[in-house]
Amino acid sequence: MKKFLVLLCMSLFLVACGNSEEKSASEPVKNQEDDSEEANQKVSKKEGNTKPEESKAPTQIKLGEVMVVNDFAEITLNSNNFGQVINPPNPGDFYTYYENKEPNQVYLDSVITLKSLQTSGKVASDFVSLKIIYDDKYEYTTFSTLEENGGKDFTYSNITYIEPLQTGVLHFLASLPSETENDGKPLKAVFTVNGETFEQIIR
């Protein structure tokens, strides 16, 4: 009889433990679902309140105007010229020039004067990037070259430094379809200087 009672007590104890374990095992799953629902609600509310970031309009500039980016550079727009061949302004006896040999293509040469406001020398090509936009939708990249020896020659802008408070003259060349030279459609240059954007309406 005693053995029977002992076995009965043990059986009841094991059943009780089993129910307790099942209950505790099921509770975390319920809590996870609740947490997940709450998290989804929070995300939904957050997404509902989120507004798209407004892009800042570029600053409009004109030829002869100076762009000042504090502690970085002063940049003056000099000219925009079309040409099949781009020469330095005061060619010496031996000089570098750029000829567009692509059929039905012409160069647009955008010239700027740049004064460094850096505290140490900086590679000339790292100051400014420029793109050309034609007819309000066609975008063209440029490459740059730097005047040297008072404009007698060109040198590489990606290996030549402009020292603090010194000035350099950069030419940005874009290869465009020949018809862009005289068709009168909109043409603009977009400059990016240390994260700031400037836009010049060429025509």
C-alpha cells in the first residue's frame, strides 16, 4: 500500500511539473509575438511620420562671379568655349593641347580660377567636380587640366598641388555632340565644391 501511495504521489508530482514546463515553454512564444506586433506598430507609425528629405537647390552663379566655400576655396568662373582643339591661352614653343578626334563631337571648355583656402597643399583636381547638362536632361562628365607657366602649357590636374592661398587656372573639358554648339538649346554647368553645389546657366 505504501509503495502504491509513493508511486501515486510521484506520478502526480511529475504531471504537475510537466504542466508547469509546458506553460512556461509556451509563454515566451506568446510574448515574442506580442513584442513583434508592438515593434511592427512602432515601425508603421515611424514610417507614417517620415518625410522625404528635400534636396537643396544649387546656388545660381554667373561668369565673373566668385564662389566662396569657407576654409576650402574661392572659385571664379572665367569662360565657356567650344572648340575642336583646346590650346593653352599663351602657347609656348612646346605645349600640350587637346583635340577631339571623335566624329561629330566637340569640346566644351569651362575655365575657372581657383584660390586655395586650405592650410596645406591639395591636388588641383580634388577641389572641384563639374558636369554639363544639355537640354535639361542630357548629362556629360568632364575631365580637368591645369594651366602652368603663366598659361604657356597644360599640366595634369590630378598630380599637381595648389598650395595654401595660391591660385590655379583649371580647364574642364566635356565632349559633346557637335550640334550642341549652335542649336540654342539649354546648356548649364553644375559645379560641386566640398559638398556645395553651384549652377551656371551657359545659355
